Amino acid sequence: MELTSSKESGLQIVTVQHQRIDAAVALTFKDQMREISDGHSETVLLDLNHVQFIDSSGLGAIVAAMKNLSPARKLALAGLTPTVEKVFRLTRMDSVFGVYATVDAALSALRT
């Protein structure tokens, strides 16, 4: 599991460089998210454009990453592939997170 991080306009962008977030990598994902997002920007934008598959363990790991952030911070999602977007929509988790079609769309919306 590889995550990369960058900052832009006061946001931290964390990009998942892996095609799956499933039971096999969920714990590693959660630990890496905790390390990479510790004490940074108010908003963390999770870029999922490389992720082609997510299962309930992966979904739980993303929720855990959100809960790990302090209450003043939020986690937004961008670049959901159709399969991943369907999982978020069917579980209604798309109402829990701010979900944006692209990183650029998220940056435009979150800057204001």
C-alpha cells in the first residue's frame, strides 16, 4: 500500500497509489493514513482515482481515517472510479463525506 501526500491551498492531498483497498491492506492503509495526516491541514482530501475496488474493510478503514482526525478537521474524497462510487452510494457513505468528481473540483469547492 503506497500513499503519497502533497499540499495545495491549505489542503493536504493524500493519493492512494494502489488499485484495491480491501481486507488485505485495510490495516496498513489505516496506519499509513494516521501517520501521513497527523497534525497537518484542516482538510484532508483523499484522492482515490487509482482505486478500482473497495470492500467493507476498505470502507471501514476510510471511516476510521476520518474518525482519527481531530473534530475540527474533515476528510473529503475525490476521483472515485465508477465501481468505488457505487459502493459509497449503496452504503450511503457518500452523504458522510464530501465527494468530488476530481481533485480539481474538490480544490475549487473546498477553497471557498
